[in-house]
Amino acid sequence: MSKAIRMNANIFVIILGISLVLLFLLSCASRETEPKEEEGKPLQEKVLSPIPQTPQLSKNDQKKLMEMAHKTLEASFTQKKVEIPEGNEENPLQKYGVFVTLKKEGELRGCIGHITPQGDLFQEVTDCTLLAAFHDNRFPPVEKSEVVDISMEISLLSPMEELYSLDDMELGVDGILVIRGNNRGILLPQVALEESMSKEEFISIASMKAGLGLNGWRAPGTNLYRFRVLIISDS
């Protein structure tokens, strides 16, 4: 009788041991399939940056804006008044931020604009053309003799969307705005292609324009925004 009891006890111990081993293996497998958290940091799902919507404008209205820009520059030397087209109440132009870029023989000659809409689109283009020609502190004012050699580019800006990750940014398509407090610096998307910049270089230059230094965009309290543009050019 005691021999049978000992045998049953041994079988029970073996079964118990096997069960514990299986439980241990299942527990390890479960832990390996769970997402790992960084030490001291809770696991968070990645938040994708909103995608800006590229501005839209008919080819006819694009042509009118470019004609207005050239007439404005020419008239600034003749004192001739330029008639600004009146808005069409049935089909008003969408309002956008505007930048006007002047180039002479392919080289930058002036570039100034408004990040957010300031009113009528034709009036904005007129204002920015004059600012770029005569008030860009990087260059002397445009002279009358230069007008025939000046080419123009008008950039219509979409509303700004916050940029959470550089992975979300499309170089050459997205422009960048760096903001901290009252400091801000902006670069149009075409600049990245013209200067063959990387994403980091592109944002660093915008950061420097904001007065924050090349690496200031990495500091706490600095916000990054991206936007897209409709480019209207002479060519």
C-alpha cells in the first residue's frame, strides 16, 4: 500500500513540474509579443502630422496675378496708377498667404510676403511686389534699368499645419515655419530643391532666420509648422 502511495506521489510531482514549466514558457512567449516601452516613458501611438492642402486657383486667375505683379513694378517708376481688378462676388478668389520672389538673371533679387491672408489676393500681390522690390533689406532697391531683366514668382501659401515628426515632411513639397514666442522664420518649399538641402538643413536655416540659431528648432518651446504652395512663375 505504501509503495502505491509513493508511486502516485511521484507521478503527481512529475505532472506538477511539467505544468509549471509549460506555464513559465507561455508567460515568456506572452511577454515577448507585447510592445516594449522605453524606460520611464509610457508607450504612445505615433501621431501623424496633418497634411496641408495645396492652394487652388484657375489658370486664368494665375495669369492675371502675374500680369498685376509686373504692371505694379513697372508703374512704380512711372507713377502710373494700376487698376486692381474688383472681386467677383459670385466667384470670389480664395484668400491665401502670399510671397513674391524677384530674380535677375536667375539670382535672387528680393523676396517678401505674408504668411497669413491679409485681404484681397490682387492687393496682396501688389503689396508684396513692392515690398520685395524696394524693402528687402538684403538687397538695394530695384532700379528702373533692371525692370526688363526681372522675372517673378508668386507663391500662394496654404494654411499652416503643425509638424510632429521630420518623417512626415516631404522635402521640396512642404515649406517650413519655425516659431518660438515672437520669433519666426519661414522657408518656401522650392528653396530646399534649389539649394539641395536635407530636411535638417532646411529647418536649421529657417531656425536661423527666426533668430534662434541653427539648432534652436530642437529646443523646448519651439513649434514647427509645414505648408504647401501653388507656384505661379513667368516661365
